[in-house]
Amino acid sequence: MVEQDFVILGDAIWIDFVNTARGTGPVLDRLRSMESWKRWIDLEKLPPDAGAMELSEILELRERLTALAQSLSRERQAPSASIHAINGVLAHSTGYHQLTRVRGSWRSVFTPARPATPIDAIARSAAATLADPAAIVRQCSGVACTLYFIDVSANHSRRWCSSATCGKQLRVERRRSAR
């Protein structure tokens, strides 16, 4: 499988991770090997993976995060298994908190003692989404599209993973039916 098979929306790393088993048209699992995992890591510009997790563990985390995306897109509570999976990864993070000035205010910021692994980055991204009350996870309204995205539009009315693909497709279909 080539790199172009991955859909990188760039909304949040964890959403891109979930979307490795989703898409437009037939759903394909794009993480079928450690090689494809490494290609995805490169596309996301994450640090190289030290190989601490087996592919089966990576896919299990993705399954938990998919359940999270599904629940959030339906405006339901996050599944406890998803929270447990995120917390399990975050529990292995070592580092310290330090005070940092951000836009004139003091904040306590966690500084990792070691570079984040790709799995750390995915878990932190999911945790940041859950902790942000303004973050809205949606599933694309495009025909046959199963991708998730984070709606950061001003009025929270985004409907498609990409207006260039799914949005365009719907506009073309509307024009055809109007004729």
C-alpha cells in the first residue's frame, strides 16, 4: 500500500489515526503492518517509533479511539474503555510540570522527560480534544464517507471531512438533481 492511501485531515492526530481504518467508498484497514504504521508516522511528522508496541496493541488503541470518535460525534459520553486506554498511555509519560507565561498569564505546563512516542502523541491529542469543551467531533456527511473530523468552524456547521472532495461531490449531486 502506498502513502497516498492515508487520509490526513490534520484536525487532530488521533482523528487521523482513527481514519486509517475509514474512508470514502469501501473501508480498508490501512495499518496492516508495522511498515504501514511507520509510513503513517512519517506522514504525520511524528518522531520515529522505538517499537515499544506490537501492531495488535496499536490496532486495539485505534479501536478504542474509534469508539470515542463515534460516541463524541453522536454527542454521547466517552466510553470508559476509551478513557482507560488513553489514561493507560498517559500513565507512562514521565516528566515534570513547570510554570510558563502564556499570553501574560501563568500556566502549569507538563514538560516530558523524553521525546514523545507516536502513541504518546495520539493519546495526548485525544486527551486534549476531550478536555476542550469547544471541540466538536463529527462524522462526514458525504455519501459513503466514514471519516471523522473536528469541527472548528466559527458556527460549528462543518459537514464534510473536506469541502474539496465530499463537499464538492454533494454540490455536484444537487446540481444534477436540480436539472
